[in-house]
Amino acid sequence: MREHRIRLLLAPALALVMLAAACSGAGEVTQGADVDLDVAPGVTDDSVVIGTHQPLTGPAAPGYLAVSQGAAAVFDHVNAQGGINGRQIDYRVEDDGYDPARTIDVTRQLVIQDEIFAMVGGLGTPTHGGVLDYLNDEGVPDVFPSSGALAWNNTEEHPLTYGWQTDYTKEAKIQGEYITENFPGQPVGYLFQNDDVGEDSQAGLDQYLSDEVVAREHYESDIPDLGSQIAELENSGAEVVVCSCIPAFVALGMLESARIGYEPQWVISSIGGDTATLQALLTEFTEDTDAEGVPADAFLEGAVVTSYMPRVEDEDDEWSRFFVSVYEEYGDGGPPTNTHMFGMTQAVMFAQVLKSAGRDLTRQSLVDALETQEWQGPGHTPFSSSGGDHGGHQGVYVVRYEAGGAIEMVQEARVTDREGGPVEEVDFERLSPQDLPFHD
């Protein structure tokens, strides 16, 4: 628990801000009757067209807009180095506003009009879930969806989809073990988004914490009010709150807790743990309240966050330094955040597999490369895209936020499964940025 208590009254303006910021084995594939992967739409002698759907506007844009900005910076860097196998990457980003109906429209546009070679990093569980069947039926490689949903790892029904993000249940299992080891016997409350995020996260947490749980509180991403949820968590006696929340609701939960003088230990999942984004949201949300001028550090200090990627705060990490330098040269305004790092890590990994697919590029050669790639980062955990497992990153590490914006690694990367298997330490050797295969 934090030593210094912060009390504040939230002005009605906060709710208006929240309304704007919420939600913020290799071989031939046989899916579909007429899928042919020995084709190369979007590929010319000197370019390859890839596409993605992203929330450039709408309720999820704050924070998540940075994903495609980060990816674009890396692709610009790659192109400046000569591209991949002599081809420039033509990265086309369509705005779906985090609206599943629009996602369908823009995805069809990308596939039919733009003739993309592959979909890369389509963002959102409800949004990308609506185009999953379409992409697989059309034979479009669906690479690294930006979500931890289980649907991305179903090789029988969706063999062309390759997950990327550590799935919510694996991450939550590691959180659960960490809590039992570091906060033994303390009552635990869950605060979670009322969709697959919350359901899958609880499935992992409960494998370690079911006896300690005193409250389970959910929120709807279109209702910017956590008053009743935070009150219930306080009344339950929860001393640890696990927040499986997007950034806007992490910030709102912290502010509401401070308003009533409730001081739990926050444990935040990777989807809401971009501390740079949280700092900006907390600063914005406290404007026009009696907390105006209270530094974001006052709310964030001591928070525990799980992650699997390089973090912008980690100046000792060579990947973090590389990404910051790339973003400074090619980025689209503002300082880099961990959400930018998310998109940049995705882009580097896609560039790696595109290189492995070779000069004679077809969708089949891309699938073959995904199935045989020996991944070595830049993430901190092993990565799976083959052998019937398209689950992506396999675990997380744990950091604690310190005053002044620094982070401290409090638990090195661990991996696990979704079921009853153990949480295990992992000795993972990462590739150096200097070894990137961006040159012919």
C-alpha cells in the first residue's frame, strides 16, 4: 500500500474526457474450398503491399493510435535500409474507429481494392474477430492480430491466423503466481473488462487466487464510470486489485480510488500497462478537478505491471534504445510510448519473417517462413508460430513503477500454458538489433 494518501473530487468534466478515451507445421493450408496460397497479390518486383485495420479515430484511438504509428516508423526505417529482399514495404492503414461493422468494410477494401499480400496487426478482439473467417477463407495470411484472444490460436479453423500477444489467461496465471508469492494472504479483488479480456483473465488468475478473491467487478467500455466498482472493491477489503483493463479505465480506477481514499496495491495487465500513456491520461483526467497539478507519479508509484516487450522506460535495454532512435527519426509526433513499442516490435518481427520468405515471394512462402522461423526477440519470451501452436508470445515479466518514471524489474520472464501446467522461469536469448536481417 502506498504511504501517501491522495484525496480528490472528480469533476463532471472527467466523465466527458472518458467518453472520448474509453476502449481506448509448414505445408499447404487446406482451409476453404478454393484457397490457393501459391499466389502473390500486392507483390511487385520492388514492393509488397500489406494492410491493417486500426482505431485512428473513435473511442479506442487514445493510446492505441500509437500502434500503427510505431509500426509505420519501423517500416520506414526498413525501407530506408533498402527494404526486404529488394522490396519496399507499402504499409496501408485503414481506420475502423474500433467499430466491428467498419472493420468488415475496411478489410474488404484492403483485400479487394488494395489487394494486400497479408493483414498485419489488425487491432481489437471484437473488431478483428469479425473478419477472421473472411481472411482465412480468402487465403489472406492474418499475421499478428493485436489482441490476446484465444481465437487467434485455432489452427484447425483458422490456419492462416498467427497470434502475437501473450494470451490473457497465460498472462493472468503468471500474475496470480506473483501475487501469491509477493502478497501472501492478502484479499484480492478483480477489476476487468466485460468481454473475453475479463473472462480469459479470470480463468488464469483463479488457478492461483480463487481462495483469496473477495470481489469481482467488471466494467463496460462505453460507460466511463467506475464509482460503484471501486466502492465495492474497497468495501470487500481487497488489498490487491488486479486490473485487466485498457489504459483509460486503469487511469479512471486509480483516480476514483484516490477520490475515496482507497489505497490498494495495483497489479495491471499488459493491455493497460503502458505507463507513458497512463501518465498522459492521468494528467488529462485531473484537469478541471481539485487534483489538477497532482503528478501522475503520485497515482502510479508502486504499481506492478506485466509485460513481454521492450519498454520505453528501460534505457538499459538495447531494443528500447533502438526503437527510441528509430521513432525519433521516423515517428509521427510526440514522444514514444510503450504502445508505440508494441507496433514497432510487431513490425520488426514481420520484417524478419518476410525476409525468411525469400525473394520468390508467395503467400505460401510466407506461411512456410512463419511455421519454421526461429524467433529470438525483440520480445522477452519465447514465441510460437508453428507446430499447431500459433499462440505468439508465451509469457510475461513483471516490473514495478517507481517515482520519477523509472521501472524496476521485479521478476524475470516466465512462461506457462493455459491449463494447469506450472509457471516456469525461462532462459531466453534475444537477438540484437545489430543482427536484424534488413540488408540484402
